[in-house]
Amino acid sequence: MSNRYIDPWGTGMNNDNAKKPAPHAYWIHEKIKVKQSVTGYYYLPDCTCSNCGYYSRRELPVCLNCNALMDEKPPKR
Ligand SMILES: [Zn+2]
């Protein structure tokens, strides 16, 4: 693990997490098996942060818990 992060705004933003540079993460959607779906799965709007596991009812641009920027592409499976 490297301690070097890129601060996309260069300012650290004006919040409590300013001392911790924002990591990049993505939302992990819960999926359930459904026969009707082409892929066999249905992705729920509920999602969790890939960085800290914070649960959200919908996708947000930034994680409210760890301040991660949710601009990462989820890994393809
Ligand atoms: Zn998070």
C-alpha cells in the first residue's frame, strides 16, 4: 500500500476528511438470482461502498462514510 494519493481538486475539499485524501471507489450492487432476467441476475438499487462497505439505498457521487470518489469502474465479471 502506498501512502501517496492523488487529490483531484488539489484542495482537500472543505470537510472533516480533508486530512485524508479521498480514495477512489465504486458502488457494489447487491444482486439476486431471477429466472426472468437475461443474465440470470437482477441488480438492486441498494449498494455498498467498495472502499469501506458503507451501505446506501442509491448511488451517490461520493461515499458519505469514507469520502471516496465513486468514479471507479466496477470490475467486470
Ligand atoms: Zn466508503
